[in-house]
Amino acid sequence: MPGAMEAGLTSGLFWVPLAFALLVVFVLTTPVNRWLISRGKGHAVVHAYHHAR
């Protein structure tokens, strides 16, 4: 949205595109996350790979 990057924190021009982006990301990633969890590949399962042993 034009001007959103220059908008201040008190402006709707900042918050509306941010809320829309978060909604889009949620809608797109939820099915993928559910599919991964159903296959036993969720974040909790692979969390051990994030830390050096």
C-alpha cells in the first residue's frame, strides 16, 4: 500500500496493511503447519536440530 512504510505508529495506514499481511500469512501457513504436524514433522519434533549439542 503506498505510503504505509512512511506512516507513523498511530496511523491506520500503518496498521491496516500490517493486519492484512498477518492474516494472509496465517491463512497460507496454517494448512502447511497442520500437514507437517500430522506427519510428525512439527516444530517440536525438529527443535532438537536447532541447538548444537
